Amino acid sequence: MGITTGAKAGNGAAAVAFEQGSTWGTPVAVGASDGLRILSEGIQGGAGVLERETIGLPWGDKADQGPEVWRGPIRGDLFYNGNCGKFLSYIFGTSGAPTQTPPSTGTTYLHVCDLANSLSKFMTLVLARRAQVGGSTKWHELKSAMMSRVRFSGSGNGRVNWEAELLGSGIDRDSSTNTTTQTDAVTVPTILGAVRFADGLFRINAQAGGALASTTDDLGIAGFELEIMRPLPADFLADGTGAVALPAEENVCDVMLRIDLRSYDADTWIAAWRAGTEYKADLKFTGTGKAPSSGSDPYFEFQLPRLVLASEPQANLPGRGRVPHRVEFRALVASAAPTGMSGVTQPVRLNVLDSTSGAYLS
């Protein structure tokens, strides 16, 4: 039956399919294993009216449609496998050939995603939308879409989730490329389990210090947010197409890490702020016991080679009980890879071990 919105069960879940594009504005067909399980999507847009009040003529005497542009968020839980790593690699922009793990025998593969200096990868995105419970599914094809922001977050005993913001060209509601037959055949690759916050280990120490250790450098955070922002404008060119042009970033990529501490420790971080101390850190979520039949346990790992405090930490006392305490860092380019992070110099690297045998991005 392929992927569906989940409306039969009345749970409001949704699903999409995606495939890497080659020419902006020209859709490509999604394949049988290109599905992604999500919680919601809010992509909106279209061709708005260009209003203009002209002296001597009635205001709005003629509708003048502008060009079409689409923006909006997609939210989902982070899963081990299930195309999550592949989908989220679009915010990074690079992903090399994966390494088989264990070598030559396993069915799991390590994917390394680094931030490209400028974003150029985009996808065709097909949205499954169901009008009502038990109704037929309508597939809307976003011909080309580029990812401009991703936020990962998690806390407590809950799942880690993500929210991505996309900018896209026109939507086709009756695509000849992704027909109902094509899209109904799409499935989500086997999910090996949901990523829970409790699966994680956050380690941090001085940027110039030794390699991160699981005992002495484990901070034991109570929550986190990692946000990657690559601002994309919707530009229109006099090129005869009347469509939004291939986006080019209008500002530098910004990476922010926010951590929630279990108890008051502001003095330590206030001192670090005033001293200009720099750090390195990693955050790894491991699906222990979730390995496929022949392979290693899947994982998601974020490596941040150079972190600086983004502001002086505060520790307000809102009332009785535990004092909430959040520390915010900005991730920067490292002049050289720090000890224990071979080859990592961009603000953040994502390492994913899953069952996808091919490269995420070509």
C-alpha cells in the first residue's frame, strides 16, 4: 500500500517521499524505498496576488498573480534507519561513500556528513495528504526543495525529534513524473527503533585538551537543542521561467547548541564566558541491541570541534524547586581538527550508522 498519512487510524501521522534532484525546477521520480515517516508538515505557498493602488483607477481592479513559492516545516521523530539520516543530510550538503561496518561482512554502513561551504543539494518532495479519515490519498509533488534549517531536540525520557524548514518551487497536484501508481509503491525502509534522549551521551572539554573521554568528560545533560541555519532567499529572475531560482544562501551558516543542566552550575559557565574559554564536544545516540541481523548497533553522532559561549549564562530563580539552567553555545570553524576528532573542522559533523548501503548525496 505504500506510505500513507495514517488517517485510517485517526492519529494524524503523515508521510512523505523524497529523491535527490539534478535540475532545479524539474521533478524526479521517487523510488520504492524513498519514504520517510513524519509527524506533521506545514508547507504552504502558491501564487499570491500582487496588489497595487493606482491613481485614477479603482483599487484592485484586476487580479495580478505573482510567481509561485512554497515554504514550511516538516517535523518528525528521529529513528534509527528509516531514511532519517538521508533526509537530514540535505542541510549539511555533503555525504561521501559510506563505509561498511563491520568491514566486508555487516549490513550497516557509516555515513559522514559535513557542512558544505555553500548549499547546492536539493530534492523532489512528494507529500501524502488525505482529505478525511478513510478518504483517498492525494499526492502533492514539490518539484524541487532545499533545506534551510534543521533543529534537533530531546529531553527526559522522550524521543529525540527534528524539525526541518524547506524552500521549494511549485507544487504539482497531478504529476506525470510521480503518478499515483509511482507514489503508492513507496515504502519506508525498516525502522530499527526510535532514538530516545536517554540513548545519548554528551561529552565536552577544552578545545585544546585531550580526546573526549566517556567518564571524565560526560556532562550528563538533561536536555538539548542543536540548530543548523542556512538562510535561503526566494529570488526570482528575468529568465523566462517565472519560478523561484535555485536558492543561494544570503548569510553564513549558523550552528547553535543549547544544553539544559540538571542543577545549578552557572558560576562555572559565567567564568568560562568571561575568560573566553573554547570547547569541543560530541553527542552520540546509540541504539543498543537494535543491530540488524548482521551488523553493528545503529547510531547518530554529532561532533562539534569548536564551541564558544554565545552569551553570559543566567540563573534566575522563578520560584520554589529546581533552578532551571540553560547554556548556549555557537559552533565555529576550527583552524585544525582537535585531538580525537580526526578531519573534523567544520562547525558540526554528523555521523550516522544505518542500513543504507549507498551514499546519501551524490
